[in-house]
Amino acid sequence: MKKSVFTSILRLRPIKYILSSLILGTVFMHDLSASNTDHKNQFTFPHWKNLHKLNTEALRSDSHSAWFDIYINVLAKKAYIQQWSLLPVGSIVVKPLYPDPDRSETSKLTIMIKMEKGYDRDNGDWWYGVYDERGMEGRHQGKIKSCIKCHTHSKETDYMFSESVMESINDMTF
């Protein structure tokens, strides 16, 4: 009897690893579900509002002549909290832009994705996108010169305006 119970437990061990992998995979896929790729290899972001919102009050962007919030995925959140000098590949940063601090309407989304090493070595391997407020229609995507020109000024912080933004963000949001 003891031998059959022990044998049964040993048979369940591989199932434990399979189930663990499936559970972890589901958690990571939920995080990545904020973005999808369509048949043209263009991203869409139908679930961007499911990402973690960093700020509580709208932040001012002089370069965009707008107000904005910052939404980030789990990878970017960990890097922000631990103040890493580089965001990991797969980090997603979504900034909805508003005409006023009351967030009366979303005019567009500006999006950054940290791509694989070699995507754009000269500019930190960042992909940029400008989308409609739903995150479905990309107006501009890829290596957008105007985005790169501005973000080059923040090369020391992985092309992110981390210091000024983090000063504006309430620590309670983490």
C-alpha cells in the first residue's frame, strides 16, 4: 500500500511543474494582453487601461502641450520601483494625453515599448507609437524621429523622463 501511494505521488510531480508553468504563463499573458500584434506586425493596445497607473494627478507635458497619465506593465513597474537604470525588454509605457488636467477627454495615446537589443541601438532600442484614444489605430509607429529627438535628452535614464516624473508621482500609488 505504501509503495503505491509513493508511486502515485511521484507520478504527480511532473503535473505540479506543468500546472505551475501554466499558471505563471497565464499571469504573464494577462500583462501582455494590453498589447497585441495584428497581421501587419503593427501593435494594438485595446486593454491599455488594465496596466498599472503610476500617477494619481494628471501630469503636465510641455513638449506635447497636454496633460497625461502614465500606465506601465509589470516589467516596467518593477524597474520604476527599483529605480533600475535600464528598463527590461518588453516594458510597455502608455501615456494618454488630455487637453486639460481634469482629463475631460483622451486626445491620443503615446506609447513606448522596449524592444530586443539591436532594434535601434543608437536610441536605446525603443519603439514609439502614437495612437487613437482606444489604442487600436496607430497614426505613427516605430522609430519616430520627433519622439527620438526629444527622448535623446534623457539618454542617461534610458530615454525616460524618470527623475522629473517620479518627483511628481505619489509614492502611495505603488
